Amino acid sequence: MEEFRVDTIGEARVIRFAGEITMDNAQELKNRGRQVVEGEGRAVVMDLSKVTFIDSSGIGFLIVLKSRCDEAGKRFALLSPSVQVRKTLRLVQLDAIFPVAANEGDMARILSL
């Protein structure tokens, strides 16, 4: 799998992923994302700054991740989507549903942490 790591910034767990999010890896990402949501922290953030492409399975992964956060009572946000990912989110109108932070300072403000 492409680069996947989880950092802690304050009370947020930040999932950092580099590469493409497609049907080839979406299920594994869902599994890893579930573990992050079940872990420590009051918020989960998906860093999309190094994601080069996202297909419908990747969009499904983001929706599942947000739903799991909602169920767990945790806040959720996207961080720094790449230009390509931002276009895709806008195309499917998810940019209106997901809080999107331009940078880590903006992330703390959006999540109120």
C-alpha cells in the first residue's frame, strides 16, 4: 500500500496517505480508518494533500470514515485536499458536507480543539 501513517496533533488523529484512493485499496483504508476512529482522540482528520486521485470507492471510504466518526461522537474533517481531489469532491458535491481545512491551523479552528 502507498504511504499510510497516523499522527496525533492535539486531540486529533490525522490520517496521512499518499497516492491514489481507489477500489484497489479502499477496503484496506476502511479497515485502518476504523481502527483510528476506535482509538484515542476527539477528532479524526484525513490529510488529502498527497492524494493524487480518488475514485468512487475512495469517496465511499471518506463517507464511511465520517459516518464512523459521527457514530463515535468524534469530529471529522478533511485536510488540504490536492487540486485533483478538491475537483472530485466539488463534482460530487461533498465539499459542502465535509469540513475542509486548508492547513493545520485552520484544522484546529474548524474542529474547535
